[in-house]
Amino acid sequence: MISIVDENPRQEIEDAIYSGDPHKLLRISGMLHGHYCPFSALGVKAGARAMRELGIRKATGMEEVVAIVETNSCFSDGVQIVTGCTFGNNSLIYRDYGKTAFTLAKRSGEGLRISVKPDCVQERAPEAANLFRKVIVERQGTEEDQARLMELWVDISFKMLDVPDEYVFFIKRINVEVPSYGRIFDSVKCSVCGENIMEPRARIRRGEPICLPCSESEYYQLTGDGMSIITPRMK
Ligand SMILES: [Zn+2]
Ligand SMILES: [Zn+2]
């Protein structure tokens, strides 16, 4: 029996990547993403292609490899689960371009950028795409439309996985300037609320550290609309 210390927690995912089992990967991605949809399927597919093409194993989470995602949509959840590059392990970089695309890069700068071809879901599943517009975007669908959409949506998600990559992706080898390793900062204690703050986020008021919300300072926020600067007093 191998000890838990030597265990690779991502073994099952890596096995599915290298044995070519994208259906299993999409099922696992559903645990994170909460539903099956064509764009998370495309993220899974793109992630697996990039991992295989760059020959990456067990390196993720240690910042030996980084993923640069260009959208905060379903696609990026597929990328995260398959590459293991996440928000929390500092190997996910978010560029707010609003493109369904991502780059996987090694520390050496060797990288692969994959972007989703326009209309690839619309072309393969016109009924589903039209229903999506009606039910989700315009909120005009009947209950029947909604049930039908759910059915079609799951079906197209799994079908997407079996389409040859070149039909749905633009794939390009690129050289990437990989940012330096995330630094580990000291913590300081906010003089107002008493909570710890990563040092570069602290402000100084009357010679004492204070956190951003207590000092009502500007901060960055990422929402479904993308990244923005919030100025509390101007709310
Ligand atoms: Zn989704
Ligand atoms: Zn505070």
C-alpha cells in the first residue's frame, strides 16, 4: 500500500488524460463545474490535448506549469480540472480578454495556445444553440423547451469530446514569458478588524496596518462580467 504522502491526488485524472478517456474527464469536471455543457467539454478537451502535447505529468500545483485562461466561463473550469492549474495553487493566470482560449506553458516558456473556433457549437448542435438563446439568454422558453435543452446540452457536451481537435480548435505552439513564481508574503494584522492580511494588500493608517475593506480603499474584483476596480466610496 502506498503512503498518502507519496500519493498523486491527480492520478485518476492523469490516467484519463494519457489513456485518452475524455468522457471520464468530463464526468470529473462536472464535480467542479456543476453541470455538463459544451464549453466545459471543450475546456476538458483542450486541457487534455495540451497536457499530452507538452508531456506534463504530476508537475501541476507546483507551478512547474501554468495555464493562462482568457475567459472566466465554463471553458476555464474544464481547463482547471484537467491541467490542475487553479486559482488556489497559483498556477492559473487570468487575462481578461473575453476569448474562449487558453495557453498551457512550462517554466521553460514552451507553450501551446488553444482557442475555440467560432460557431463550433452552433454548427454541431443548431437546435441546442437556438434553444439556449431562447431559454437562457432571452428567458422565453417553456418548461418543455427547458427540459429539451438540458437533454440536448448533455448530449452535445459528450459528443464534443469525440470530434477531432482540429475541427473545433486553433492550436499553436508558442513561446510564453512565464511570470516568476508566486511569492510568499508575510502577514500583518489589521489594526481595526484584527484579521490577518497579506502584507502588500495592507495600507497604513496612523502608522498602523489596516486592511482594504476597513480603510475603504479601492480593490480588484473578478465577477461574471470580468475584472474591475471597485471604489467603495463611489458605490
Ligand atoms: Zn457550463
Ligand atoms: Zn480590517
